[in-house]
Amino acid sequence: MYPYSIALVTRGIAFFSLFCAAFSSCSENKIERIPDAYKQSGAFIQSLPYYNPDSCVMLIRRDVPPKWQGAVYENLFLDGPENSPLELGLKHLNAYEKNFPADTAREFAQLWRGRLYIHLGRLDSAQACLQEAYESSIRHGRNIRAGDAQDGIASIYYKKGNTAQAIRAFLAMYEALNKLDTSQINRKIIAVANLASAYSQADDQREALVWAQRNFELAADERSPRLRADKVDAYKQLSVIYKRLSLPDSAILMAKAALDLQEKYQTINDRSALLSILGDAYLAKGACQTALGYMQEGLRLMHSNKPTYRLLKEGSLADAYLCLGRLDSAEILYKQLLQSPGPQNQSHAYVSLSEIYARQGKYKAAYDAQTSSLNIKQQQFDDKKIQEIAVAKSDLQLERAQHSLIQSQQQHAHEQLEKLVISLTLLLALSIVLFLFFRQRNRHRILEQQNLLLAQEKKLLAQEKELAEAREILKNQELEQAHHILKNTQEQLDTSTNLLALKDSLIEELELQLNQEPLASGEELPPSAKDAKQLHMKILTEQDWIQFRERFEEQLPGFFQQLKTRYPSLTNAEVRLFLLMKLNFDTLEISEVLGISKPSVWRGRFRLAQKLGLKETGDLDGFVQRFG
């Protein structure tokens, strides 16, 4: 009796499953294409009053079948006038989401809200909207929309100067779009070009070149106007990266190819920008006069009203003037470049102004400009460190979130196992009542399940123990690394202390020598006469220098040998200047010790920097302190 009842229940379940499958297959609707009138630039879309969102909603509800209403409103928004106010676009998105609720409507609205917020400068609000759109698109498998959302997020990080996060967002965008077919080639080109620009901005030019070459391969087709313009942009991007890699010939070749292709097809690319890039490439090669001509032509053709963009191009023109020795023209343009909001551009302007002032003999102004540049670079360094710390904290939070997710999944699995045990127990009780014949078999099965659960619990305990041991090992490694860093810091501090003591001792001996030179009559000189004597005497004799060198060698053994080995062309005067700078003597102290004027010290620094192979004199102090 009982086996026969079980067979009937089994057959009933099978027939019910087949019925459900047949019903679901019959109820599927065929995918229909939206009519042309409802597409972008369609007749119905063009007839709607775009500047009145409420009227648009009313007409769409009245004249469009329900299945097309959401798509029609999306096309209406995308087909809106370019010069319409951004606030009107936000009203349209609110009306769309309110009147046509769906997960696609929410994604579309949040994506475009984020883009409009970017244009309005509300970056935090934009990022929140775009992140929601990205997560929803990933959940529903809409890769195109996910890529668009990541593109917006990356541009926000780019505007904030956080190139590390921008690169991550661009990579996420590329991964989302890379799953699509070749019909989305334009989107892929944009993603790859953005990655190349981000890596170049992060000063990783080798990786930027890899992505730029990939962009060039994607944009190789010239059959459509859009692809032709993309190919011109690919040439332009390669030219910029080659210039930054100190390959001016390749940069010139790419820039000329971009200009030739733009002229051949009359693409929409900015010709003035292409001319400026070609001028930059010639300037990097040292062809200053040729570079000046291209840069002037680029400025003449420029149609952009953005002040920052014009300042950057005028800064490149200033580089050409400086290369040609036209210092007054270069000085005017560099002072204008100081108004640029980019700290890197300001630093470059200060360094160039310092060089101009040094050539003009304005050493005080040159020193002040060099100091301003160093301050800006220090601030950039501090900001970069803050960003790196923020990225590290973000990664840590992500790891913690993933760990919490794993724990919650394990807890959920444990709860499911507990529920399974309870269900099996109830089933066992019911089986005892209904099926006495199967009692023993069911007991064996339950015991096997319990043994499996116990084994899994033991495995979890062993994994937790291994995790604790790994954490202990990591902690010990971190302590050892901290101890090693502390030891190195202490050694550097000891060396600095010894050098400072040597400097103080040298100064005391100099002052003692000056104070121990009495007059022949036994009278002291007046203060003014003492100062004149101190300025015109050579304070250290050759014997003094020998003693000083012996004492210096005691503090830094092997320093002289290393210096003469690496730079055998240094004269004794240049070696002495190097040692005094190593002891942190300033310009006035050096002039007093060597018995020369401060301009002579500046000239000596300039010659020393040239022999050491430094491009800028301002890099000399840092080089001396790092040497040895």
C-alpha cells in the first residue's frame, strides 16, 4: 500500500512540473522592435514639447502603447536640445522615474542625473547616483549601461586628481564593455583612450603607451566619420605619450599623421590642438624656431573660450620663447601661466621664471621662484600621499566588507544546515508513524548527515585556527619591518648629528681664529674694520682644509673616494663647495668660509650642477644631501 502511494505522489509531481514548463514556454512574448516614430529623432519624438515635462508625460500616456512608453521617454530625453538648461534635464528625469516606474527607469535616471551633476560641479551627488546605476546595471546584466556609469565615476576621480581610483574605474568600464560584441566599438575606443590618458596622468608612460597602441588598433578603420575622428585622436594621444617618453621623433611622426588625416577627411578634431602638440614635439627635439611657428598657428586657430586651456597653450609658447632666448616674452607668458589652477603648471612656470631670472642676474628673484616651485611640489607630494592613504583605507574597507560577506554566507549556510537537521528530524518522526518499514534506513541516513555536519564544523574550526596563525605571522613580520625602518632612521639621524657637530666645530674654530688675531699695537679693531677683515680674508688655509678633510672622513668614511670615483672631473674648489653644502652651509656661510662673494657662490653651484649632470640648479641641494 505505502510504496504504491509514494509512486502516485512522484508521478503527480512530475506531471505538475511538465505542465508548469509548458505553460511558461507558451506565455513567452516575442521581442518586438520599437516603431521608427518612437526612436530618437523620430516623428513623434520631434512633436513633443520638450520644455514642458508634464505635457510630455501626458501626451506619451495618451498616444503611446504602454509597452513603449518608458522607451519613448528615454529617447525624448536623449534627443533634447544641446543648449537646454541642465535643471530642465533633471526635471525630465524626475518625471520619467515618477510616471514610468521600473528598474530600467531608475538606472537610466540615476545614470543621467550623475552626468548632469558632473556638469553642475556637484561631484559627490554625481558619484552616488552613478554608483547606484552601476550596481543595478551589473545585477541585471546590462553591461553597456554599467560601462557608461563607470565612465562617469572615473571622470569624477579624474577631476578630483585621484588618478589611482580613476584608473580602477576606467578598468571596470573596460571590463564591462569588453564582454560586448564589435557593434560597440566606439564605446570600447573611448574606454581604452581614457585608460591611456589616466596612466599618462599618473606618470606611468609605459603602461599608457600599451593602452594607446591598443586604442590605435581599435580605431584602425576609416570607413565612418566617427572612426576617422577616433583615429586622429589615437595619433594625437600617441604623440603626447611619445613626447613624455623622450621620443620626439616618434611624437613628431604621430602628430603629422594626425594632421594629415584630419586635413584629408576634414574630421571634427580640433586642428589647433593638433598643431600645438606638433609644436611641443619639435620643442622636445630642440627645434625651437619650428616649434614656435606651429604653436603660434595653433593659438591663432584656437576657438575654445576656456581660459585654462588657452593658458596651457600659451605656457607651451613660453617654452619656445625661452628656448630661443626671448626672455621678456617668455617671462610675460609664464606669469600668466601662474593663474592656471593646475599646481603642476604653476610649478613649471616658477621653475622657468627662476631660470629666466638667473640668466638676467636677478638671483634673489630666481631663488624666490625656485622656492615657490619647491613648495608647490611638496604640497603635491603631500596630497599624493593623502590619496594613497585614502586608497589603502578604501581597499581595507573593501576587504573587510568581503570578509563580512563571507562570514554572513557561512552563517547563512550554517542556519540552512540547522534547518535541514530540523526538517530531517521531523521527517524521521513522520516516517516512524507512516512508514515503519523504512525506519531503520532513515536512521542511517540521518546519522550520515550528522557526521557530515560534524566534519564540516571541524573543518571550519581548523580554518579559523589557520587564519589566526596567519594573522600572528603577519603581525610579527610587520613588527620586524618597523624595527628595520626604525634602525635605518636612527642611523640616518646619527649621521646627520655627526655632520651637524662637525659644522658647529668648524664654525667655532673659524670664529676662534678671527678673535685670536690681535693688532700689532695690542688694540682691538673697531667693529666695522672687523667685518671688512672677515669679508676679505681667506678663512681656511690649505692646511686647514687637510685637517677638515680628515675630520670629515672620520664622520663619513669613504665619502671622498666615492665622490672622486663617480665625478673625477671635480676641482678642489668644487669638492670644497660640495662638502660645505653637505654640512648644510647656506650661501652666506659658504661665501664667508671660502672668502668669496655670494654671486661667485651661485656661479660655483651652477658649474657644480652641470658637472654632476643635473638639469636644474635647484636640484643640487637635494642631490648633495642624498649622495653617500
